[in-house]
Amino acid sequence: MNKGHAYLLTGKVASGKTTYARRKEAEGQAIFLSIDALQLSVLGPSPTREQLDASYDGARAYQFSLALTLLNRGIDVYFDWGLWQKAERQRYKRMLEQQGVEVDIIYFDVPAAVRMDRNAQRNRSNDDTSFKIEPHDVRHFDSLYEVPSEDEYDVLVAD
């Protein structure tokens, strides 16, 4: 049996990663795994920073293990994990490739104004699988994001 393909999604807040992954999942035999959705389902709608930080590594380890099971069954997996830092993108790509899995990094490069509008829409929605993020926090998170170089990603999604 052929292994599934792994897709590591990276981009700033509200760049469209979750929407893209949900669409790919709806199109066929693919699963998307979201750290945000997992943490919100376990911790509830208003987790503290301490709860999020304490559960982050465990949430990733659980989803990574689940992803390997799915990939080994021939199911494609979209990792909706943000992957803000180059080192973490490269780490997970390497770990997956060591398991014989093909990996693409998909970079979402969306202008700040578009992302702020999308974030406002998300904040008004009833989506309980995504965090509501205040505009000042979006700007803060943007400052923490390490933009991938052109040779780091395989697919560019730009709006």
C-alpha cells in the first residue's frame, strides 16, 4: 500500500490555512489535523495561556502519532499547526521523511489587511474549533512568525 502525502501548512494568523485544509478534507481522502481544534475541544472555549502552553507538546505528539497511522494507511494529512518557525517546519518535514512519507510545505502569504478582515469574520462566527484572536494579538503573533524563504516551501498560496 502506498503511503499518504503530508502537507505542512504555514502562514500567519488568518491566512487561510484552516479553510484550505477543511476544503481539501471535504474533497476526498484526506484528513486535516488542527492543534487549535484539539486544544479547544479538550480545554474548552477560554483556555488560559498556561493551559495552552502545558498542553501544546502533548497535543502535537498525539496528532503526529495519529498522522503516521493515517499516512501509513494511504491517507493524506494536512497539518494545520501554524508552524511559525523554520526550525519546526524543517523538524517535522525531516521526521515525516524519515518515515518514508512525501512532504510538501504550503506557505500562505496573505496581506495583513485581508488577514485582519478574515480574523474579524472568524471572531464573529460560531466556529468553536478556532481561537478568537484580538487585532492587537494578531500583530503580536505576526512579529513572531518567521517567513519562509522561497527554497523552503513547495507551494505558495497568495491572496
